[in-house]
Amino acid sequence: MERVVLTGMGIISPLGNDVETFWTRLSRGESGISLIDTLDTTRHKVKIAGSVSAFDANERFGAKEARRMDRFCQFALAAADEAVTRSGLDLNQVNKERMGVYVGSGIGGIQTLISQTETLSARGPERISPTLVPMMIPNMAAALISITYGTRGPTLAPVTACSIGNTAIGEAFFHIQAGRSDVIIAGGTEAALTDISLASFANATALSTRACAPSEASRPFDRDRDGFVMAEGAGILVLESLSHALKRGAPILAEVIGYGASSDAYHMVATPADGQGAALAMQAALAEAGLAPADIDVISAHATSTIVGDRSETAAIKQVFGDHAYRVPVTANKSMTGHMLGASGGAEAIALVKMLEQGLIPPTINLNHPDPECDLDYVPNTARYSDLRIGISNSFGFGGHNSAIVLKRFEHDGK
């Protein structure tokens, strides 16, 4: 079977719109959460989010093309551009029939749907845009990336809610490992900061209402957490077979060595207290990688900052890692980015690659009063240097979708 490596990464996020800015701010423990200024939040219970700023779609794509894309597609194309550029791929030298795209979105073009619904109500069916459907459907980000780069291999848009990024990376890993593709662009994208989605999550009491201190609102594992913070963005990576990457002299960033997926089979939105489904995904990923729990040097937690979710993931880690659970550091990127929904797995995979590369674990910020039921080493408030060789990243989604990927520092002596 083929070994699979990562050769390019690109990101649009509340912490910055390129990998280096994102990583610098993440490793410093900076928050990307602020008061929402793109919506009138007067009547909303929630007034904070992890918004993407300094993103000018007209400048990136031209006004005509930008109008034909929902924001979630704009994010995906921008992140893919950085990833492909950083990978050094010469698209004239790649067999496009063996190059694919696995990029999903949990909610898709919801702002386009809202805008066109308002048009229907105010002006009638004659004024509905013929581009509504292609702008709205969640597969369009993957399709536009494929069109942009001329890929002819499989183009898929996994929809596994907030575990999309890991699902996309993991399934791409399996496909390349089996020798069916040489290159796959994979990840997730989301742009769901709209009136209706903000109100729905808020009415479900899922979101933090800590508007008086936005940067302190996302606080995974903390006793005083009161929900997650919605965020947006895209995280995209380029996966290649090792043989393909070496042949073209690619910059190899890390190796993908494991992937596991499972279902809670429990509830539409809640996670089981015992974390059994999450544990199964981690166990499957470790088994695929041929590793024992003690081989893992760092865990990138899903850790959204909800009471039930953080406790469930903690229980799952204890099930899988046993005594090692108390020795392995666990970090929560969402304490700084907020929850990027379908984009979170891709963004957190990028963060894990940087951790392995630089031997630095970003902190879990705002962890001032640990929940007694969350008693692991969450790297509270201060980044930590450590010799990191292998890490696991967790992503879980509504409906009970669980996925975990295992990444390894690539060592240029061939190991």
C-alpha cells in the first residue's frame, strides 16, 4: 500500500487568512472571537462569533465571479489556492485523472438561500436567480476547486456535520493508500454566520452568551463554560502518495498514518456521557496506524466548550488511553478560533501539522477553573514546547458522526 503525506495547506480563519498568520496567533494563545459586526444582533441572544475579517472576495476573484459564489465557496477556493501553491504542484505535470477533491460543508450556501427567500417574498418567483441552486448546494465548493484545477479524479463532498474535515482527509487517505489516486485536495469549509443559524443555535442553548468578554467566551473544559462560539472559515490540505511527492521533490509536511470513523447511534445532537462513539473512532485510527495509545504525543481535541461534549470527550480519551491519558497533553484550538463547524477539522489538522513540525503545543486558553470531570492535561493558557512525533486529532458532529486522524512528523531519512 502507498504511504500518504501532506504537501500543502491553506486556511481562512478567525485568526488569519494564511497558514503562518493562523499558526502564529494560535501558538501565542490569541483569541479570534469578537462582537459580530456583520449582522444586527439587537434581538439576538448571542452577539459574538469567530468571524473572518480582511477577506475581500471581489479582490480575490473579481466582482463577477465573486457574485456567482456563496461565501463558503469563496473561502474554500481561497484556502485551496494557498494549499496548492504551497505544495508546489505543477498542474501541467500532474495526471489529472489521478487527482481528486474531497471538500465538504455542513450547511452550504445558507446566506444565498436566505437572500433568495427574501427576494421571493418581496418580488416574486420571477426574480429568483437561476444560480440559486448551484450556489447553495454543499458540494459546490469541491466542484469549483475541481473546475479551477482541472481535476478528473473523484470529487466528493462529505457531509458529516462538524467532523467533515477529518472525514475528507481520512477518506482521501484511504483512497490514495489503495493506489487509486496520486493527489487529493481535502478539507472543509463553512460560512454560516447568518441570522437564522445564529438564532437556531442560540435557541438550542448551545452557544455562549458571554458578550461582555468575547475573547473569554470559548473556554473548553472550564467549569464556567456556557456553550460554543460559532465561527467560519476553511481548512484545506493537499494529500499525496509518498512516491508521487518524492518523484517531484515536494515539500513534505507530515505523514497521514491513521484514520478511524464511528457513529454514536445515540441522539441527533447530544453525545453519550461515556464517549463510546468517540472512543471507537480513536481506537480505529490507532489500529489503522498500528500504534499503541502510549505512542501518541499530543491530542488535538474536538472540545467545543459545551458541558456535555467536553465531558464526553474526556471520558472517551480515558477509555482509549488508560493511564497514558493523564500524561499526554490535550489541546483545544476552538478556545481561540471558536467552532468553525464543517471547517474545523481541516483547520485543526493544519494546526497539528505545525505542532509536529515545530514541537510546540498551542494552549487551551480561558481554562482558569477546570471542570472537576475534565481532569486531564489540557495545556492551560500557556503554549508548551515538547518533542512531538505523532498526534491524533478528533472531530465529532451532530448526528453522532465521529472521526479521528493520526499524523506523524515526516522524517527525511525515510522513516
